[in-house]
Amino acid sequence: MILTFYVVFYAFLTAVFVLSMWVMLQTIDEYNPKYADRLANPGLMIRPKLDTLEIVYSINAQNASWQKYVNGLNTVLQDYNTTVQELRGTNCTSGVYNKQDDTGDVRNYPKKACQFTREKLGDCSGLGLNPTYGYESGKPCVLIKMNRVINFFPEIIPSLSNTSITIKCTGKNDEYDRLLGERLYFPSTKGNLGSIDLMYFPYYGNRAQKNYTQPFVAVQFLNATRDYDHNVECRVNAANINNQDDRDKFQGRVIFRLRINS
Ligand SMILES: *[C@@H]1O[C@H](CO)[C@@H](O)[C@H](O)[C@H]1NC(C)=O
Ligand SMILES: *[C@@H]1O[C@H](CO)[C@@H](O)[C@H](O)[C@H]1NC(C)=O
Ligand SMILES: *[C@@H]1O[C@H](CO)[C@@H](O)[C@H](O)[C@H]1NC(C)=O
Ligand SMILES: *[C@@H]1O[C@H](CO)[C@@H](O)[C@H](O)[C@H]1NC(C)=O
Ligand SMILES: *[C@@H]1O[C@H](CO)[C@@H](O)[C@H](O)[C@H]1NC(C)=O
Ligand SMILES: *[C@@H]1O[C@H](CO)[C@@H](O)[C@H](O)[C@H]1NC(C)=O
């Protein structure tokens, strides 16, 4: 009697276990990681990035101390050549999310990527008359990127732009900002802020959207005070991104050192 009870009892437990495993496996979707979007406060990063977050070089050095930065940018921007982008991506509509929903169980896969060509980086594209990205002439360009967060829809701040989220680089206070000199952004909003168009969001993950191209904002420092350590803070401005977290200096921003020796 007791034996029968245990046999039935364990058979029942096993069945419950197998069933719950099966249900769980059914809900795992390798194309669409469910929990990735919890980390919804992206950080920023710069390119070129060597060992440390600093761009330090000398304009008059015979040995071209800026060459390593130029090489870094050349490498990063290879994939942004028009020839490459035309194969990998489509020409998307500015100001509109590149939303590509699945229809119930029917996967909309592979998902298309939007083109980001080097030309969008203007004087910082490394094309044409400025193959050293301004480094040689003491007007260096630095690329800012926002780390990818799967299925994240950054929201605009209408007073800044209705089609993009924006990037701004500043000194720590007014005095430091003045020493940092005039800055240009590419691409930029009408109000001269760096601009990341909504068309580059959401990112659907490497599996579903293999051709995704990371958008950049280039900031060019036209007249930074020479022989001076600048601490440059670049922040992304979006309605749903926190860029003021004192505990995490990489949330919604990046800080780097810039020094141009004469
Ligand atoms: C370039 O020259 C400076 C001083 O002349 C030196 O400190 C620096 O290490 C040199 N850089 C390279 C990459 O050779
Ligand atoms: C991209 O364009 C640059 C400049 O025109 C060129 O030097 C480079 O070889 C190109 N790279 C690719 C992968 O097409
Ligand atoms: C991804 O890029 C390759 C070329 O690198 C292209 O052949 C392919 O069609 C692209 N896929 C999509 C979904 O656009
Ligand atoms: C992409 O669209 C823009 C504006 O909508 C247009 O100026 C450009 O020529 C288009 N490029 C291609 C390759 O179709
Ligand atoms: C965004 O749109 C609103 C409402 O149409 C408008 O008031 C605002 O000026 C626009 N913002 C920019 C930066 O153009
Ligand atoms: C560059 O900055 C210096 C001071 O740091 C200033 O005197 C000069 O007018 C600036 N030049 C331009 C073109 O803004």
C-alpha cells in the first residue's frame, strides 16, 4: 500500500518536473532575449580608444604622435564606407524607429539594418581633404557611440530634437568649457548638438540583425587650449536615459582626457 503510494507520488513529481521544463524551453526565444532589456541605461564610449580613455598627442612632433589615433579611426570606419553600407543596409527614414515586429510565431528575420555612411561624419569622415581627421592640424575628431541595448527605444527630448537623441560634450564647468574651445558635431541638429537618429533603434541583437551598423557622433575640437589637460564629458540626452548617476560614471556619458601639446 505504502509502496504504491510512493511509486505514484514520484511518478507524479517527475511528470510535473518534465512538464515545467518543457514549458520553459518553449518560451526561450534565441532571437529575442527576454531579459536583455532590463539593462536599459546604456553607457557611452569613444573611438579611437587605446589603452586608456585619453587622446594625447603633439602637433609639432616629427614622429607623428597622432598617427595611432588616425590608424584607429581608419580601422573603425572601414565598415562605414558607402560601398560596404549599400550592401549591408537599407536607406531608412529619418526620425522613425526601424521597428520590425514578428507576426505572432512568424519571425521577421533577418531584420534589416539602416545605413550609416562615413559621409555623415562630415569633416570627421577621414575622406577627401582631411585624411587625418583633423589631428595633424590640431583639430582632432573623436567618435562617440552609445552601447547597444537590445530592444531599447530611446525617447526624444522635443526641445532638442524631434527626430534624434542628442550628444553634447562639455568641460566640467564654464571656465573649463571655455578652455575647451569651439566644437562641431557630425551629424548634428540645427542647434549644433550631436545627433543619433531614431532610425538606428531598436537594435534586435546580433542573431536577428547581423548587419546592424552602430551609429556614431563625431565631435571635433576646433580650438582646444594647447598644453592643457582637458577633461571632456560627453552626455547623451534622451527622455529615458539617466546621464546623472553619480555612482556609475559611464551611464549615459563618458569622460575622457584630451591634451594637445604644441
Ligand atoms: C615622439 O617624440 C616624443 C618626444 O620627442 C616622445 O616623447 C614620444 O615617445 C615619441 N613618440 C613615438 C610614438 O615615437
Ligand atoms: C574604405 O574607404 C577608405 C577611404 O576611401 C579606403 O582607404 C578603404 O580601403 C575602404 N575600405 C573598404 C573595406 O572598402
Ligand atoms: C547583410 O549584408 C550582406 C552583405 O554583407 C548582404 O548580402 C545581406 O543581404 C544583408 N542582409 C540583410 C538582411 O540586409
Ligand atoms: C537615401 O535617402 C536620402 C534622403 O531620403 C537620399 O538623399 C539618398 O540619395 C538616398 N540614398 C540612396 C542610396 O538611395
Ligand atoms: C519638436 O516639435 C514640437 C511640436 O511640434 C515643436 O514645438 C518643437 O519646436 C520641435 N523641436 C525642435 C527642436 O524642432
Ligand atoms: C581660440 O582660443 C583662444 C583662447 O584660447 C582665443 O583667443 C581665440 O580667439 C580662439 N580662436 C577662435 C578662432 O575661436
